[in-house]
Amino acid sequence: MTLELAANHGVSVQENGLGSSPLAIRGLTVSYGQKPAVFSVDITVQPGAMTAIIGPNGAGKSTLLKAALGIVPALSGQVTVYGDALEKQRARIAYVPQRASVDWDFPTRVIDVVLMGLSRELGLLGRIRGRHRARAMDCLNRVGMRDFVDRQIGQLSGGQQQRVFLARALAQGADLYLLDEPFAGVDAATEKAIIAVLKALKEAGKTVVVVHHDLATVTDYFDHVFLINTSKVAEGPVEQAFTAETLQAAYGGRLATAQIDQISRALG
Amino acid sequence: MFWDALTLQLGYNASLVAIGAALLGVSAGVTGTFLFLRKRALVSDAISHATLPGVCLAFMLLVAFGGDGRNLLGLLAGSALSAWVGLLCMNWLTHHTRLAEDAAIGAVLSVFFGFGIVLLTVIQTMGVGRQAGLEGFLLGSTAGMLWADALVIALGGAATLVLVMILRRPMTMVAFDPEYAAARGLPVHRIDLAMMGLVMAVTVVGLKIVGLILIVALLIIPAVTARFWTERSDRVVLLAGIAGGVSGYVGAALSASAPNLPTGPIIVLVSFALFALSLLLAPVRGVLAAVLRHLRFQRRVHIRQGLLALAQGQKIYEPLTLRLLKRAGLARADGVATEAGKARAAKALRDEKRWEIVRADQAHEATAALYHGLRDIETVLTRDQIAEIDRQIGGPQGVMA
């Protein structure tokens, strides 16, 4: 793999024929201190697919997303979005951060959070008009949170908070959706609601990338997987890249053999 | 006297101070809110203390070049410059060393303030008599406020307000969810710097009235006060502006109505009074409301537990439970249920059984999660669903409420 990487390094995206990929990353390394959290990772997200980023705790899944978006600085590597520089294509990306990343006692209501998704359209001084509100309401409706518009966000359950975050992303009307652990600590109803929305996005031709931790649902929810443990372990369609071997390679001793057996049985 | 001061009939200087203080209060309240929302309230303390060396150096320069050492514009320019340097130091310390922000604040605050005090002492020993009033920048001094000074404050405050209004959306987004803001392409770092720059502007403008030691109070207390009354950030900003403005105006009037009352500290005390009132009386977040809420909740728990005990023929030992049941007319003093009590008790027990069925049933998983012992089952299930559960329980159906 390192050889492959060396070969790719410095080769322009156009020559690679990656121009159509919603998100292509080459040789990305991110480090907090002296120990890389993500080391020399390549990923080519398939357009119109639902991709799961999978790996053990601390494998750099969230860091990979954050570095791809420029939220944390990368030490090296190149990120292209729809064959273009990230900054030029930012408007086409919607990001759903981890729920734990914000203070839920912040004085803001559900509707205000969703309206943040429209900030580009509103600009600095633009008035919030009826059509903006209507669009925010529509997005809340899609995640089943219409009845909660005027609630302070701290009064919501964890699952409801996650749905509000998703509604904010929907309001952007983006083409590429990056979600960081959207199913972590949410109730079953929320998980169902979120996956329904994501599948609808896919039907509409959008691209969805999800940092995911529940191996049992990977085959149900996703068509592509990206396995990472600091560096890339495997990438491809679920049936090829999500196997007992790749899981063993990604998780090592951390995944009980029984679990792997169970998953490989499920995979047939 | 106080009324005269409030209606601006206490002379030119007092009126000037009152209006200036009100304007300063509004802009400090509004600007400080964003600092408070970003959870960086103490940054303003470092910024304000870092103004002192600038004030002193500016004075020395003015005197050295033969000007008037008390030229307010010159002194404010000096203070802004050194506050900005302090701000950059703090920023650098937090971003490029392993120091956390609180340590960086402490370091910058004390070093700059210490240096400022040294300069102040040097100026005093220069003994030229022209330094009169420079200590006024520590705690504010409004005695000799001029029309030009008031104008500087008014214009500075207004300019800050306009900038805050322009930047309010990005500043709110960064305060609530900096990662999302960064993902949207907002320059988080620069927005933070702009926010602190605005705080610096307010600080500099407010030096003359409240002084650098107390300006932090005027930046933070109104925001904290406003937070008690609303769950919306735009309203926190608005209310903080009002609270700041009222504090400034009333405080200035109070201090003018009696001899030897210092303006800055009185303004801070007035704003504290508003804070204390809010802390006690605010409808949802206030202390009294919280106590009442807790008592109501406790009452519900005791009555529910008492009813379940009555229904199962258990003796009630807890005096509070008994007292509450008696007051509600559900039990007699000896702990025997009244007719009304019997009916409520039977209903409580049946509801508990209904919940048991719901919680044991996989199909009701989402509903079962809502159980906490006090929730009325009618609020989560339809009449038909409850009837269906009752069929499973069997027995008399007469206790349906």
C-alpha cells in the first residue's frame, strides 16, 4: 500500500481520472503532537454511494473527516472535492459533527440551529424571510422534528438533537454529506429516521459518507466501506472490502473471533 | 436628588456622564454577550488590564513631545495598542504553547498590569503635576468629563455596536458550534480575533467611566443577567444591551445624586443588582423557580408512591407523604384512604400494571423508554392501545379514568 501511495503522490487529480469523485484524498497525514492519528491515507469516495468509514476506537475516523474539511490542520496530503480545491467547492458539502462537540445549554432553539444551515444564503445582514423559515421547517419535517421547532435544544433527547443536526445539514442543500457517528447513543426510532433520510439522499443522487461504529448494521445501511486503523486497511464495495479478513486486519485482537464469525456468517 | 439626576437636571457634567455611561453600557452589554456565549468571559479581564502600560506610555510620549498628557484620544490610542499586543500574546500562548487559555489569561493580565503600575509610579515620581487623573483609568473618574470625552465614548460605542450587528451571525455560529462553522468555511480564528478586538474597543472606550479594573463587570454581568430570561441568543444580546444601558444610566445618576460616590463602581453595583434580581426571579432559570419546581416534583413523587402504597394496603411511614395525601384529601390523618383516595390509588396501581405490560413488550420499545414512574400512561398511548393492554391484564375495567 505504501508503494501505491508513493506512486500516487504528486500525480494530479485529473491524470488520475478522479475528477468526478465527490471527495478524493491522497496521502493525508494528521497528527496531534508527535503521533499521527491518520497516516498517509488515500480515499476515493464514489459518487451517489453510501460509504461507511469503519475502524476501532481511536483509529482516526473522525480525524479523517475533520482534516478533509480543514477543521483540523493536515501535516501533508491533498484533498479534492468534485475534482476541485476544497475552498471552491465548500458550498456543496454538508457536515454533521458529533453531538458531543457542542454545548447544548447554548441559548438557541431548534429552528435557529436549522437556519444556520442557510447562513450562506442569508449572508451577514440578510433578513430571515418566510421562505427561509419554510425551508427550515421542511428539513425538520424530513427528520420528524417538526413539532419541536421552538424548543430550546437542551430540552431534546440525544436522538432528537442528532436529528436537528441532520436537518441543519439538509437545509444547506448540499451534494456531499459527511456525518460523524450519527448513530452514537441515539434511540432506535432516531436511527431509523436518520437512515431513511440518508437513503432518500442517495436516491436523489447525493453522496453520503458516515463515520460508523456498529459493524452489525454495515451491510444493511451501506454499499461502500472504508476501513481505517491510522492508515487505510481496505476500501471498496461492501461485499469485497467488508470481510472477515479486512476486519481482522483493522481491528486485530480488539474484535472477538466470535464477532467476526458472526459478521462473516451474516455476509454469507 | 436621584430623580433630578435621572431626568438629567443635575447639571451639565452629570448629564454628560449619565448619557455616556448608558451608551457605554449598551455597547459593553451587547459585545460582551458574544464573549460570554463563546465561554471566554475572562479574556476581557486580560484585555482590560493590558491597557494600562499603553495609557502610561502614551502619557509619557505626549508629555515628551510637549503636548497635553491628558489628551483622551491620545491616551485611548495608547491603551488600544497595548491591549492589542496583550491580546496577541494571549492568542500566541494558547495556540503555540501547551498553556491553556486560563493560564495565558493569568500570565498576560498580571504581567501587563504589573508593568503598567511600574510606569504609573514612574510618572508620579516625575512630579510634574500634569499626571493628575491618570490613576482615574484604574477605577474610572468622571469628575472632569468633557464634551469631547463624551463624544469619543458615544462614537466609539456606536461604531462597536454597528460592527457587532454585522458580525453577529458568524460570531453566534462560531460560539455555538466552531467545528461546523469551520466546515462551512468560516474563518473561525479571525472571527474570534474580531470578537476580541471589539471587546477591546469597548474596554478602551469605557476606561474613562468605569476604569480598567471594573470594565469586565460591564461586559459580562449584563450577558449573564440576560441569559436568565431567554433561550434565544438574539434576545440575550438585546436584553444584555438593555441591562447594560440601564445599569450605566442609573448608576451614573445614583453617583451624581450624592457627593463622593464613585461612578464606575456604582454602575457595576447597579448591574449586579439586576443580575441578583434575575438570578432569584427569572421564570425558568431562576433560583426561586427551580426551588418551586423541585417542591412540586417532590410532591408528585410522594403522592404517587403514597397512592401505590394505599392500593397495596401498605402502611405509609413517611410523614411527608402522609401530610401531602391528607392535604390533597386522599387519606385521613391515620393513613386510611378516603373514597377519592381509594379511586386514585386503584387507578395508580392499574397504570403501573399497564406500564409493566408495555415495558415487557418489544413492540412498545419506544414507549417503554418513556417510563419514569410519574408519567401518565394516557400521555403516551391512545385510548385504544390502553384498552388493548387492559384486555391483557383482565379484571374489572371500571377504573379507567
